[in-house]
Amino acid sequence: TFPSSGGDGEVILNTVPGETRIQFGCDPKLADELGLSTNRFRGTIGKFTVDGQDLPLWAFSQTNKECEGQFPVTPTRSIGYMFRPGGGHFTIVFSAYSSDGLLYFRGNPNNGDFVSVELRDGHVIFKVLCSTHTANTALAK
């Protein structure tokens, strides 16, 4: 959806499944005709919704290297990662506009398992639910 030019609501982007292509930026020829210095989109997209469905912004099927997202799409499915005691760690750096909000969520609708990272009052909360009775939460100060 897009804000209407009159400011009185939102306008829906109509698409034809399998036919409609959406591009951020413009054709190089059009950029020349309009006297634009570039035809490439450079910026941040906070939300993208088509036909009432939010589309994931960081799972592109293809990219032109201008905006690759945090994790490029991989052709294979991973089934897990193992960290040996005392031998593994990872670091995530966040740059958020708000002190509250969901940063990452990945869940399984069939069994309810999930991993989430969120901000609450500026603190990072990490949750993992691996079965109906197991949940781990870590609060970063």
C-alpha cells in the first residue's frame, strides 16, 4: 500500500501474480530523459506490502548488488548449526530507529517452535522455543 496523494488514506498496488514486476529505481533511459543523476534506488525500505500481505524484505530471490539485505538467499536448506561448549559465538549489531520492536522472527507454524530477537525499552531480548515446554530468554543490557 502507498499513501494517497491527497493524504486521505492508502492506495493498493494491484498486481497480477506471476506477471507483475516491481523494481525499486528506474530504467536507465528514463533516468537520462528526466535528467536524474542515477537510476538506482539508494535508501531504506521499512515495510513492503502487496495485496495486504507483508513481504519479507531480507529474502530476495535475486538482487543487483545495490541492496542485498542482511542474509542473501541460499539454494540449500540448512538443518541446524552446532556450537561446541566454549568454542563458538556470534555477534549481531543492530541499528534501530525505535527502542521497542521485533528485529527478527523465524517460526514453524506446524509445531510452534520459534526464534525471535526483539527490542524492549532498548534492551535486546532473545527467545528460543524448541518444544512446547522449553524456552530460553536472554536479556542484553
